Amino acid sequence: MSVSSRPHLFTSSQALNEEFFRNTSRRWIFYETNRLNERYVKFRPTELQRIAGEAMQQAHCPDIAMLAEGGFNKVFILRAKNGREVIARIPTPIAGLAYYTTASEVATMGFL
């Protein structure tokens, strides 16, 4: 995806798409099933939409799209009815303990 392109935003009824949970951006020559399982993360998109909406003083964010995906995180963009957008990051199981990964990210941001 180029920087200028916008992701397709799904409505909440479409948000339960399996592509939100599984890795879609990488392939492996060896042990691919294991690598895919390490990056599979099941979550409730509707709950993410509710929490994101509350953060923006809205009931929920009806639109959600996967923005990016890496080895350790999935990044989603959520749009509220008023047009405001929020970014959410969901760590994959191989990211490590949330305490350590968040502390590392905060330290990196502080260094920059």
C-alpha cells in the first residue's frame, strides 16, 4: 500500500472478517503454519469500535480497516460518525509481554 492510498473502511457487520485476525502480509518457506499461528490474534472488532468511539465521545466507530501489519502488531484505523479517526494497535502473541513491549516503545519514543 502506498502512503497516499487510503484503506477501505469496513462497517461493523463486515468487521468480523477473518483477515483481521490472521497474518496476510507475509509468507514463510519453512514452518509457515507455525509462523502464521504465532501471528494469529483473535479479538472483538465491535468492542474495539466501542472503545475507540468512547475515546472520541461517540457511541462507537462504525468504520474499521486494517492499516498495517508487521511481525508483532496489527494496526487499525477507526472512523467515527463525525469523521474523526483514531489508530489502534493490537499486538500479536509473539510480541511478548505487554508491559515490556509498551515500556520499550515508550523508551524509544522518548529517545527520538
